[in-house]
Amino acid sequence: MSRQEQTPFLTYGMPGDLHDLRRVNRNRILHNIITRGPATRAELSRSTGMSRPTVSVIANELLASGVLMEGDRVSSGGAPGTLLEIARETGVTLVVDLRRVDDVTLATVSPGGEVGRRMHTSVDSEEDVLKCVADFAATIPRHSLIGAAIAVHGFIDPRGAWQRDPTGGLDVSVMDRLRRMLRMDVWPVNATDAITVADLRQSQEGLSAQATLVMRGVAMGLLIGGTLLTGTTRPAGDIAHVIVNDAGPLCADCGARCLFATVEQLYDDDSPAVLEYVAASVAATMAPICAAVELQEIVLALLPDACASQVRDLIVEALAQRLPPAQQPHVRLSGQGRDAVLVGAAMLYLHKRLI
């Protein structure tokens, strides 16, 4: 298979025949509902560029097959329409946030992105991971569980395989052990990619390029023309150890005055001087990216609550000093909060199962 077939949230190529065209259109509708939430037929027609009759025919097929269900009637700019959403009977996704072994989160996430039962725990070994996942999965009715998404640090290759854990916390073989233990599909998800797609429901449609900056740990997720950039040999948006200046703290990992060491100060010191310094460093890193790829939106995720709004405002000011008005992106805070990785991982998994 090609890389495009393996990687979610990619733009679709030119269909080869009418069968391919129907599949592409079906996937566009599902993609829109998974990432943007329930929508009427009229809204799907506007957002996908497909004609209303085409949307109706495909939507009716998806309703008949049980993939979609009808929800409330709402007004979408004209006559009231019925919302289409992923059928609740599809089941729930078991999501395991394994970014930190000392704070593992397990949760069920519905097709609509609602986080249900959850549990927090800490582990010391791979065996502990297996046990806590098995115990949590046992509390979920088997018939309602469609699979598991495991959010991790590190590179997920184009085939969907986890290649390495840069934190050294777990061996990548844990994925195979989880599949054998749960006897279901278990899919690793890059945590930054998950956080990036989780916030799509708060983004304006039609953006040519947008970026999510995960401030804790410093990573960037990029969506260019609807395409989630995932990288071929390493994670796309790997900017943590970019050297931003010749002052500031040294990084314990790379030994340089990098963006990671700079931003990490926020979590211990929210004095005005540190906030301004961090904002200026982020702006210096992002300004060339904004200019190069027509970046229209930057989402800031996992900032400390106490200073999040102030940091956002300072980044906006710093970008205004570096970019002409036409190149200045909209900067906002993530609307998903701590649940972003859980919701995004479930969205990526659901996309893989249905499309």
C-alpha cells in the first residue's frame, strides 16, 4: 500500500473510476463528521464541496448500513435539517495515554468524542501496563468495545507501527503484547497528532494550514490543506530542540539553549520576564513557518492554566513584530484541555476503522 492509504487525515487523490469516486466521497463525509462533529446534509455539502443530492445518496447508504445515525433537527442557514452523526452502536474506543508511566490515563471515548469512564494510575514496568489495561478493559462490555488506541511519544511510521519511545519508558513490543492480551485491534497514536486533530472541531473550516503547539514537552502538529503531516523517518513538527537564542537555560537532553528548555521554565516560574522570554522564543521559531506555509492558525495546548491567556497575548504581540499583517496567524488556546489526547486518539482510531 502507499503511504497515503496508510495515514489518516490525508487529502484524497484523483479517483480512477466511479467506484473509487463513490468511496472517496463516502470517506470525505465520514472524515468531516469524525473531525468536525455531527452535521446536516446541507452543512456536509458546503464543507465537502459535493452536491446536495450526492451527499444525500451517500448519507442514506451510511444510515442504512448502520455507520451513521440521525440526531436532532437544527437550522443550518436555511430550512431545518437533521444532524448526521456516527452511530452510537458503533461502540467505544479504549484509549490509553502512555506518555508518562508515572501518570497513565485510561478512558472510554464515544464516537461523538465524549470521554466516559476513566482511570488514572502509575506503572513501573511493562507488566504493570498490561495489568492495568486488562483490568480496565474488563470493566467495559465486550460487545461495545471496538478497539484500543494507545497515545505515545515517539515516531509512528507510515504503516502505523511505533518505532521508538524517546523517553525510554517502554519497549515498543508492548503493542504486540497488548494485541495478544486484548484479542482486538490495538493501534499506537502519536500523542501530538492526537492533540492536533482533537481541536479541529473548534477551528474554522477551510484553513489552508494550521499548527498545534503542545507546550508541555514542546511538539508541533501540522495540518496543511487538511493533511496531517506525520513524517517519514521522524515525527513531523519535531521542534523541541531547535536552538532559539544564545541565552537562557541549557537543556539536559541536548546540552543547548533550545526551545524545550526555554518553554519548560513556564511550569516553574510565571514571572513577567519569563513569560515574555518564552513568548518571544516561540514567535521566533514560528514566524518563518507562518511565512513559508501560509499558516493561518496556531493552537496552544497544555499551557499552565494560570498564565495561558497571558502567554497567548504575548505570542500574538511577538508575532506581530516579526510578520507583516497579511502573514499573522490567528492564535488561540486549545478548547479540549487535558482531554485532548484522549479525544484525538479516539478520532484517529475511528477514522482508521471506518475509512
